[in-house]
Amino acid sequence: MRLRHGQRIFLSDLHKLLGLWGLWFSTLIAITGAWYFYEFGSAIADSRVEPSAPVLAHARANNHVISVNEFNAIIKRAYDAHEDWEITALYMPYSETTPIQLRGVSHHNPIIRNRALRVFIDPQSHDIVDT
């Protein structure tokens, strides 16, 4: 930035500097947009980027109701699966062979997604199936 060469040169240098910053910012937005487009297109083509959920070896009973105490035990077990993380989403089983899925984010890494960490728990035995 040339500050002592007049207002015209100062404004010209300022314009170039802001344009240079905007170019990097636009590049970051384009890369992020391309990644989300790829991820979304993969999901539509039924070829997900994320690993699929595990399948339970046994089928659970359709009428199995989780009590409040069982639910609290499941949440506690999920919190113990990863170190210092926060649960941001809970997915209940949609069939007899799917586990409860809890997704979350670590407090140590602020730039990862809210669904980066996962825990899969068997709704009957409350065992961790996968992380």
C-alpha cells in the first residue's frame, strides 16, 4: 500500500488489495460448493461419501419400547464412546436390524461438521455396535 503518493494511487492500491482478498474468498467458496455438489450428487446416485450404518446381527422386537432410564443409559454410553464430544443428532432405528445412531462434534476441533463423530448402539442390549 502506497500511502504517500496521493489519493488516486492509494485508492487504486486499496482496490487491488480488496480484490485480491476477494479472489481467495471466492476460491474458497467455489471449492466448498464443488464438494457439497459432489456429496449431494453421490447421495442422489445412492453412492454416499459417508460410511453406511452397521446392520444388527439379530432382529429386535417391533414392540420394544425404550424407557426413560434405558434412554439415559444409552446416552451415557454414547458419551463415553468418544472423548469430550457433544451429541448434535439422534436417529432412532427405522427397521428391526438398524441400531440407534448418535452423531456429534468434538470440542477439540472447531472446523469439523456436526455429524463427524458417530456412535451406533443396539437398542436392546445397549452395546456399542460401531463408532
